[in-house]
Amino acid sequence: MWFKENTAAMHYEAALFELLGRIAPDRVIAPVAVDRDRGWMLTPDGGVTVPTLTRTDEQMWIRIVREYAELQRTVAERRTEVLGTGVPRLRPLDTPQWAAHHARELARTVRE
């Protein structure tokens, strides 16, 4: 099993994965349990993580990108539900500022 306690910046992730587990169970590891109020989730062990892959795993990288694109298409059709999980609504022009803010938040969390 894998337990995840999300940071404040990613608090919505537990609710998002709960939704994704319902609408795209073949694309994500669906949570076994979710605490939306705390941003916690418990999932089955998913095996190898992306950071452990190497440049020589070219076919795996191709598969990851393809499947991620397919997930995005599925999720785009459910925009209202996705935003209902607390996922930030971002315009392209707002994205750099949002990313910089959350990078600072994550860096602060690491220092604590």
C-alpha cells in the first residue's frame, strides 16, 4: 500500500484521484481510501515510479506520454467535475506565476 499526505498546495490531489479512479480506472491507480478534508489517500502499491526510469527505457517513456495524453482527453470531457475537486483553474498566462508560488511553497516545506 502507498499512503500520501498532500501538501497544502496539492491538497486537492486526493479528491482528484478519487474522481480519476471512477472515470479512468485503466489510467490511474485508484485510491482504496481518501480523506478529502486532510488531502490524504491510500492506494495499492503501483510498482516502479517514474524517477527510477532511465533514458534507455525509451519504450516506457513513449507509453507514459501516450497514456497521459489519453487521460487528459478523458478528463477534459469532465471539466466541471475535475474543477469540483479543487484543482486550480489556470489560464495559460497565469501558469508561470502559479508554478513559481508553489515551487516556493514546496521549498519552504522541505526546509521545515
